[in-house]
Amino acid sequence: MSQIETNYVVAQDIFAAKGIDSEQAMATLRQTPISVHCWQIDDLTGFESFDSVLTGGIQATGNAPGKPRSIEEYIEHLREAFSYIPGALKLALHSVYPVTTNKVERNAIAPEDFKFWVDFAKEQKIGLDFNPTYFSHPMAASGLTLTSPEQNIRNYWIEHGIASRRIGEYFGRELGQVCITNHWIGDGSKDYRIDKVGPRKLLIESLDRIFADKIDPRHNLDSVESKLFGIGVESYTPGSHEFYTNYVMSRNNCIICLDTGHYHPTEMVSDKLSSYLAFGSEIMLHVSRGVRWDSDHVLMFDDETRAIMQEIVRANALSRVHIGTDYFDASINRIAATVIGTRNAKKALLYALLQPNKQLRDVEAGGDFTKRLALYEEAKTLPVGLVWDMFCEREGVQGSGWVEALQAKQTAKGSWR
Ligand code: RNT
Ligand code: ZN
């Protein structure tokens, strides 16, 4: 037996003694996809132009070497990242990553512009998600898109939203796995706004037009992502949390997307999930890590990430909550950043699956809150890492040694620091 197997046998017994089935936990982990955002690999530069400038109030800071300089390099880096991530995956694309020979206008993007990605997904045996890109474009120069007072600008972005849903539908049909097409706009106001209702009415109208055509929900589901503020958009965002929650509940034509960086720093997404789940809603998640603000740091195996996974597991909602990542750090190796955050999301899910959830629930129902706290704390040091190592081995992915393997390759290219 290898050391990993020996360790696992011990861990399995420890969990079994608490009524926790580690084999079942690994099986669930294996099947639950994490949707990896494609944009950590290249700071959201995309393929439209290699010197495109990121706008919309978001930013990737840092100048680590090794940023891909061509589509080929981008794909190579993505493949490299995927080779270190165990279990089921989806890839969340943005619309600025078409693989075409000619330039395509955003309001005219079509499924064939993304055929490359369907072939890639089939080869990698993964699913795809999609994101229209309502920023980094001359038509978004004013900072306003779906809420612009100018009809022609709104129309342009509405067409982009519609075209994006068609691509999502194509992904879902081709891959036999639903695509979530996530709509986020950076619209807002730097300073205090007098008319706060007007832009929101325009946003309702724009969204109603984007979602007017019914698409088979087995192929494409749309999500709408709220935000509190962005850089240069500090005072007012029409697409706020309350706005989209009301939109989703009143229209029933899309689902909510909650990004962990998009709330006041003491407000937790983990606390919000059950309120949607109680209504039977589906949820898209952008799991991120804000540091003092919506800074999109690389995801850690931290309290909030674990709390999110615990909420999903305890509510038995793994089929209703679509878990995706969203962060961009250009100060460290970008391939490693993609791997670290995704592995942490998966590890946090494993942690949640290996908690004595039934026992905790029973103790709580019995009213013994002392024991609840004691058990909750004891469970934090159960040997989750030994099960994780076994999971990686079974999935043919390196355990903690992955970082040395990647480091060796990246150092040879001058891309590690
Ligand atoms: C921005 C949102 C949005 C973007 C991506 C690139 O604050 O989180 O999800 O990060 O669309
Ligand atoms: Zn997001």
C-alpha cells in the first residue's frame, strides 16, 4: 500500500466512527462540477485584441511574467491548469474568447465562433458556462450599457445578451449539460444620483427583451449578477442585490448569481443561500475572495468558502446551486492561481461533505446547543486532508506535489516568481 492509501484507511475509520461515509463523500465530490472562470489565465484580456483594456470598474493588478501572448499559449496554459485539478469541471467562458479567423462584433457573435470550445470541452469531458461581456468595448465607453439613456447603445447590448444566450443554448445542447449564461453589467454612477428609479426601469426593460425568447432550460439557464459598487462606480449601481432578487422572483425567466465579493464586507453569501433555497430557487455562485473590498483575490480554503459549501450540502442543494469561481490576480503565476482557487473550492466542498451533518442536525433539533458547538468545533480537525490526497490519487492528479511540478515547468520559461 502506498503512504496515501495507508493514511486513507486510517482516515476512513475515523470518519466511519462518526457515521460519515468518506467513499460517498468522494463520489459526490467527483460528480459535482466546479465552473472554473477562464479569465484568471490572462487577466480577462480575451482574444479580441491582445492589448485590450479592462473597463467596467474591475481590475487585475500585478505584473507577473508568463501572461499568454497568443490563443495557442492561452490554451496551453489552461490545459496545464486543468491537469492539476481533480474531479468534474466546467469552464466558464466570456464572450471575448471566440476562436475565429475574422473579427466578430459583440452583437453578432454566433455559435460557430465558439465551436473550438465545444470541441475542447468534449475532449476534456467538461461542461461549459458563458458570460456576455458588457464592458471593455467602445460601446461601453460611457460606462453605461443596458441602462444607457441612449437607445442605440441599449439595443447594441441587448443584442449582445440575446446572442450570448444562443451560444449558451448551443453549448448545452452539444454537451448534454446545462450552460449557465451569466449576465453582469458594470453600469453605475461615480457620485450621488438623483434619479435612481429611471436606470432601474431601463434595466428591467432591457432584461425583459434579452430574456423574451424561451430557451430549453436543460440547455441554457440565465443568471443575473448583482453588485454593490465598482471602481469609479462607487455611489450607485442599478443592478443591485435587491434589484436582481426582485427581478428574478417576479419574472421567473432567470436565476440569481451571488458573487461573494459583491456585498458589504461583513455581509456573507453563506447566510443568504437558504433564503433562496427555501423558495426552491436555483442559484449561480461566483466564489471569490474580497480583501477589504471586492478585490477578487485567489480563493482560499477559508471560513466563508467552507460555510458556503456547508450550506449547500446541509440543504441537500448540490443540484440547485451551480458553483463557479471568479477572481483575478496578476501578481502571481496565473496558471497556479487558477489551480489554487479551484482546488480550494473543491477541498471546501469535501470538507462540508465530511462533516457530521446528521449528528449536528439531530443535536440541534434536540435543543442541546452546548453539544452542537462542541461537536461543530471537534469536527474542524478531522483528517479531511488525507481523504483529499486519496481523491487526487484516484483522479490521477498530484496531491500537494503539484506545485513543484508546475514550478519546475514555469521556472524554465521564466514565468515563476
Ligand atoms: C464583476 C463581476 C463579474 C466579472 C466577470 C469577469 O465584479 O464579478 O462576474 O468578474 O464577469
Ligand atoms: Zn462575479
